[in-house]
Amino acid sequence: MFKYSLDSVLNLKKQLEEQAKIRLGLAVAKYESEVHSLEVLLQELQEVQDLQQKSLTDVAKLKYVYSFSRVLTGRVKQQEQVVEACSVEVDTNRQEVIGCRFEVKKLERLKHRRLADYNYQEQRQEQTIIDEVATVQFYRQGSKG
């Protein structure tokens, strides 16, 4: 019976791959959420800038809109940094998944080769036994006749 000596390692690598996939999924979800937040901020900033263009006659309103525009611009820059950090995290997790997948595939190929070698050796042993039985029968028939 074939027993792969690295089965426990293969199973561990598969578990690590699954965990890496989960982390990647979470990172992608966080990235998408942060991108959405950035889009909302950019939309708000555009609305404020539009309002700023319309408020050219009212000085008090213009100051308020300008101040709010500066605050939103700062928040947009911060959010862009958050999005960039999330993008890096997604890329890191993606590379980890790829690395784990490579390790699993490598161990699976090795297992397949070892199984093929095992089957070949089993066939050789079986053929040797068949040959010995045939040889013994041949000599028995030759000694009788």
C-alpha cells in the first residue's frame, strides 16, 4: 500500500494556502471598501468645488466653502494613502497565495511521481512472481515429459 511520507507537509501547505486565500479575500474586501470611501470623498469634494464656483458673490459663504474644501482635500489625501496601503496589502497577500499554491503543486507533483514509481515497482514485483511461477511450471512439465 502506497504511503506518501510528505502527506502531513502537503496537508499543512494546503491549510496555509486556504488561510492565505481567506486573508486575500479580506484584504480585497477592505481595499474595495476604502476605494468606495475615496470615491465618496471625491464626489463630495467635487460638489463643494461646484458650490464654491456658484458662491462667488457671497464672501462669508465663499470662506466657509473654501475652508470645507481644504478639509475635504486633506481627507482625500489621507484616504488615498489608506487605499495605497490596502493595495500593497492585497498585492502582498496575492503573492503569498501564489507562493503557497506553488508549494502545494510542487508537493503534489512529487507525490504523483512517487506514486508512479511505487506502481512501477509493484508491477515489476508482480511480473517477477509471475515469471517465477511460469518457470517452475515449465520445469515441472519438462521433468514429467
